[in-house]
Amino acid sequence: MKEYRNYFFKKLGWFAVTLVAAFILNFILPRLMPADPVAAIVARMAQGQTDATGVQAIYEQYIELFATDKPMVEQFVIYVQNVLRGDFGYSIAEYPRTVNDVIRSSIGWTIALQFPAIIVGWVLGNTLGALAAYLKGNFDRLLMPLSIFLSNIPAFGMAIIMLVIFAVELKWFPVSGGYGYDMIPNNSPEFVWSVIVHYQLPFWSIVLITIGGQAIGMRSMAIYELNADYVKYARFLGIKDRKIIQYVFRNAMLPQITGLALSIGTMVGGALFAEIIFSYPGIGTTLLTASLGGDYPLISASTLIITIMTLIAVFALEILYGFIDPRVKAAQAE
Amino acid sequence: MKHLLGQIFRSGKFLFGFVIFMIIMLTVLIYPLLVEYPPLKTISRGTFLPPGIYVNVYDSMTFSESYTLILDNAATKRIASKLNAEDRQAMKEWLVIGAELPEDEIDVDDTAKLIDLWTTNFDPTVRLPGMTNADRNYYIRLTASLDGLLATEGATVAVANEDTGVLEEKYVIDQTTYVNVGEVPNVRVLPLGTDNFGRDVLTELIKAISVSLTIGFVAGTVATTIGLILGLVSGYIGGIVDDLIMFITNLFTVIPSIILLILISFSIGQEKRGAFTIAVVIGFTSWVWTARAVRAQVISLRNRDHVNLSKLSGHSIIHILAMDILPYIASYVVMALILQISSGILAEAGLSILGLGPRTTEVPTLGLMLNWALIYQAPLLGKWWAYFPVILIIALIAFSMNLMNTGLDQVFNPALRD
């Protein structure tokens, strides 16, 4: 267990460092840009205002509000203090709601949608890929082109196509939202049913785009393992096929878990677009309204939250990986 | 080199992808030579005109010779276009409930009788139970369209006299009058209709493909260059430089690149976001995978004998990297470039959907076209021509590039061959 503890603390340290770096990037990137974000916001706020002193007053008010006249280090300290207190300021597009309030109302939807969808897509994709490698023949010949095709449709394209087929043409599912527009969130069975019905299309569109790439990866991993020497040796020893397959898929699985940890950022990005197309009330849609409304504080907070969620997912996967892969223990014991 | 190219083009996957890509490329190159419409010109009043051939009615009346064709089913077709099976059924339903006629007396296939029954019995003021306003308007529209449906005479075109304002008969158009489309001076073919701004979708799409491919190419080149240099330096020099570069690379691997893109594009501001700027920004956020892979390969190469020999001969690091290591990973870099181009196109599309793409006035891109179609709710309105061709093209470009990549992979890595 000592080896595992070392591994855990090493990963935890890496997680903390990445978190801090992501945090700094989130703060510093917009400020490195040539354009003045405050000027952009003021230009939007002062649309139609002809009075130059009025515009100037708004500008100065915002400069003070965002404290962009202070040195960068001091700004950063203020920012850190505010974020630690959980204060992200006011949303511009949805004033007078605070950014906190907007994020709090959308983060639950995003977690409830993306987390299960990515897991289900990953499991289904891997199962199909492993089956294709093991069964070969027609199953493989059918599944592989389909997977290649699926993995080449961009996330937003898949969402739009599913929207048109299942919501607009067949009318099986509603076209947008997280629940009926005429409902107030409560615990009644009607509301729960409405949430379930609205959940299906965004969920399955994320699952479908996840399946393709995973199936392809798992298939080639499993084929590689099936041809490995230890499989032949095990066959010579007369070990049962079932037992061998267990070994094979466990070995083929490990790179897939690493792959999931490495590509979860991309997947989350794709899933955000599924939310946007279906106007699902999660962070993706919040990002869209924020970007269309020039809502700087909201964009900054949403991107930070998404980054943190991704980092936590990667961290959790690496911890899990340490449990599954015996080589991790061996490496730490050296 | 010749042998290698021969091998590459013998790979079925590569060839298939290459052909798809070349078809797209050639269309993009040849179409503007044949059709010289400006891609962003608004040509229609009203939005989302459906695909088809648009014939100028005025010209076909006045400037063209008219022909008489006696076709048997002309009248049937004319009636069917105004009164389809659904309309007939709806009329029957109304007559049964609203006018309380016995159901078996109404024959929906006997047009003359049906219209007769309808004109005598239909009353727009009657409200049936469960009828919405939309239903009511539908029946009123239907009634209006029935007017003159069974007429057999032609129509007369009259022109107002310039001096007196009195209408004077100018042409009589019989029901058997035809014009030859080839003789009408103003015919515009809109194979994909028009978009929400009333622009020709096909012309716009072709231009958008070329701009998007350029964006992808610039983004891919920037990303591959950065990734290659960082990977080479990190893998070959090792030590603290390697640690530092790997730290940055790992950092950018876990932070979703779309997040960085959103932050940067938003901060650049609408005014300064040109297609080229966006391409460079995309390149700067998507080099991590190339850097990782190049580093891994360089590490396996750096202790080979020929590299050591080069080192002993006193060659500089740059010389060693360029002459002794780069040739071994060149094939990989080409494959990475292909993937980067296709993911650059996807990234632009994603950014544009968020409204953070290139500014909208100068050039169309695939992403901007999707963005416009989504903002104007084309998917919900059933205007497939505004969004489906765009998605199809994006998927085809990604598909062809992936196929080429897989094909190259099999040529360069014999272990992967089936």
C-alpha cells in the first residue's frame, strides 16, 4: 500500500500544480491580448450613446470595477481572494444575477449530462471494439466502417442531425431545453418525466460521438494483444479461452483508460456543443449566451469551472489507473 | 521517393481518402472559374428560398417565344399541386363535423364534387371544437387557393397605359402555353437555395470550403511546426529543458483546447478577428499531441549509432536534428499535419458556432455558415439546405483526411498492415 500512497501523492501534487497553472492561464491569457476587454464591454454597453463624456464615465466606472488600472500582480491577488470567497462578480448579460448564481444553476445539468454520457459511450465503444477484435468476420466488417464514419462526424453535426431526425421530423423528443418550458422545477412525477425525455437526445448524441473513436482504439489494441506471445503460450498450456480473454482485455483496457484521461478534455469540448445545439441548460449553453452577450466575467468563470471539472476527472482516472495497473505499483517500488 | 509514392498510392484507404479530398479541392478550384457570382451577395428577398431552378416570370411571358403542348395530365398535375391528399382529407373532416354531411357521401377523389360541396358549405366563422387559430387560417388559405382551380380558360395579362392608366390587354396565356427555359433570358439555378440572408448557398459554400481549408492549413502548419520544434528539442536535449517542455505539454493536454480558444478569441475582440488570426490562434492551441509523439520518437532515435557518430564528428545540434533525426520522423510529421488540418477546420467551426469565429463581413467559412443557420433556426424550420451540406462537407473533409492518415500509417508501419 505504501507504493500506492507514493503514486497517489505524486499525482495529487501534479493535480495541484496543474490546477494553479490553469488558474493563472485563465487569468493571464485574456490580459495578454492586444485588445482591451473593458473597451469591448463598454462599446457594447454604450451602444447608441452619443455623449462622449457619458461613454468616458462608463469606461472609467468599468476600469474601476475590473481594476484594470492596477498592476497585474495586484489584480491577480484581488482575483484570487474573490475566487476563494466564491465571488466571480456580476454577470453582464444577465445582470443583476451574479456569475455564481448563473454557474450554480447550470453546473448540475452539465455534470448530470456529460459524466454519464461519456462513461456510457466509453464502455459501449470499448465493448464493441473488443467484440469486433474477438469475433472478427461480418460483425467486424460492419462495425468498423460505421465507427470510422461516426468518429468523423463533428459533435455539433451529430447533435444537429439527431435534432432534426428525432425531434423535428419524428417528434419523438422535444427540440430544446432541460425540461418543459411551462414547468417550474419540482419533484412531481410530471417534471421528472419531462427531464428524462429532454435528457435523451443530448445524452445519446454525446454517447454516439464517443463510441466511434473508442471502438477503433479498442479493436486495434485487442488485436495486438490477441497476437501477443503470452496468448500463444497460454494456449499451449491449455488454459481455457475464457480465461485468456480476461487477460487479453484487461491488458488492452489499460491504454484505453490512459487514452480516456488524455482525451477527456476534447470530449468535454465536444459535449459542450451538444448542449448548445439542444439548448440544454448547462455550462455549454451558458458559454454561448455569455459569448453572444459579451459577458466577460461569465465566460471567464465558465471556462475556469470546465477546466477544473476536466482536471478532477483526469485526476480520478489516474487514481483508478493506479489500482488497476500492476506496473504502477512495481514502478513505485523500485 | 518514387517507390514510396507508388507504395502510398497502392494503399486503398489512402487512395480513397485522396480521391474524396481531390474532388473537394477541384470543385473549390474550378467552380469559381465557371460561376462568377460574388459569394456573399444577397440575391433574394425573403430568406431560405428552397433549392431549384428560378425562372423569371416576366421574361417568360414577354421575351420568349411561346409554344403549345397538348399534354394529357397537365390539368390533373395542376390540381394536385394546389390540393393534395392531405388537404382533401382535411376538407372531408371539416365537412363531416362542421356541415354535418354524411361521411360516405363525400368522395375525396372526385375533385369537382368536393370543391362544389366545399364552396356551398364552408363557413369560415364556424368554430369547430378543438380547432386552433392555425387550423382556421389553414382552412381559409385552402379556400382561397381553390379559387379558379377548375377553370379551363387561360389568363390575360394587362398592362397599364402610360398616359391614361387604363389597363390594356397585352397577352393571353392559355393553359397549354409553354416556354422553353433555355430561351428565357433570366434563369438562375440555385442548387442549394438561399440562406437566411438570401445568399446563394452553393456559391457561398464553395467559397467557405476554400477559406476553411486555408484556415485548416495555416492552423495545421503552425501547430505542426510548434509541436515538431518542441518535440525535437525536448526529446533530444532532455534534462531540465525536457522537464519544462513536458510540463507545459501535459498542462495543455488536460486543459481542453476549446477553452483556451474561447478565452483567446473572446479577448481578441470582434474587430480584430480575421480568418488568418483565428487560424493562427487555433494553431497555437493544438500542438500538444504532435509534441508528445515527436518527443517519444526522438527519444528512441537519439542513441542510434549514426546519431552518435554525427555527435562525435562535431556537428551542431541543429544539424543533427535536421539531418539525422528529422528524416526518420518525417513520415510521422506529415501524418500529424494531415490530422491537424482536419481538426483545425473543426475547431474553426466550433468557435464560429459560439459566435467567436472570424468576423462576419468579409468571407464565409463553414463554421460561420453553420452559425448563421443555427441562429436563424434552419434545423427547426426544416431548411435542410442551409446546414446539412455544411455538416456533410465538414464530415467528408475529416473522413478523407483520416483515411489518408490511416493509409499512410499502414505504409510506414508494416506492423499495422491487415
